[in-house]
Amino acid sequence: MDLLLTQKESDRFSAWLRHEAESNRGLIVQMEKMKSPSIEMLIKKNKQEIVAFLIVADKLDGTERVEISNS
């Protein structure tokens, strides 16, 4: 089973992660306007997801890539 991503797949996944982080930021802004104690848990969860998304995206973007050919 091949678990390595191609350059294109890695770039697309990183872009998706960053998009999800931005979407979560927008949700947080809207939830903070509600000022409900029950919303605080959702805000915390979304903030944690933003951190996770960006950590993985940064790792993908910072990975050195080497291609090997049989020439």
C-alpha cells in the first residue's frame, strides 16, 4: 500500500487544510456573537481544529521532496 502523496496531492491537501482553517475562523466569529456558554465548547473545538489543520499544512509544505528515476 502506497502512503506517499505526490507533489500535486500534497499541495491540494495543504490548500484544503488551510481553507478549512479559514472556514473555522469564520464560524468562530459568528459563534462569538451568540455569547452563549454552551457555544464556548464549540469555539474551543474549532480553535483546536484550526491549530491541527495548520500544523499538518505546515508539515506538508515544509517537507523536502526527492524524486528518483530509473534512468
